[in-house]
Amino acid sequence: MESLANRKATAYHHLYGLKAWQDARHVQLAHQPLCERCLRDEIVTEARVVNHRIKHQGDWALFIDPENHESVCAEHHDSLIRREEARGYVIGSDIDGRPLAPDHPWNRG
Ligand SMILES: [Zn+2]
């Protein structure tokens, strides 16, 4: 479904390229390197993605607020996205950031 929300998501996608976001993302992952949702189930998984607890929809304050950031693993992030898409709008988060671990497959070759 091509929704207005999806087009809006593309419109604010550039926010993820900003240094302010890259910095905030690194701070969040340094502060909480483990997936917070896995931890709730007492599973220890390295976080790969910083997710927005509240969808920012391009709202800068929500986008950059550390209180609105949570560390999640790629699997949890993907399931969050699928759930949001099932509701017809996209979640305010990204998978653009490269993993911190240099030996992660994403960082090889
Ligand atoms: Zn997880």
C-alpha cells in the first residue's frame, strides 16, 4: 500500500544522514549495547539499531531526543517495521547505521 505516511517517511529519511543523528546513535549504542527488547526476555543480543520509541514523523525534537531512543537488534527492528507496515504506516527508525563490530558480516568486504 503506497500511503501518504510512506512518502513522508522518504521525505525525512535525510535526517538519518546528519552527523547529529550519527552521534546520537553512537551515544545510545555505547550507553546500551544490548537489545533492550531481548533483555526483557532475559536474552542477551547485541543491538544493531537505534529505534525511536515514539515515531518522530520528521519531528526533530522526537528524532534527536535520547529519551526517545532504544537499542534493538536487527531482528527486533525488522519485526517492529513489519508491525508498523501492517498498520499502514512506517516506524520512525532506520537500519542505515553500520554495525560497530568490525568483524560483523556487514563490515566485511
Ligand atoms: Zn532483540
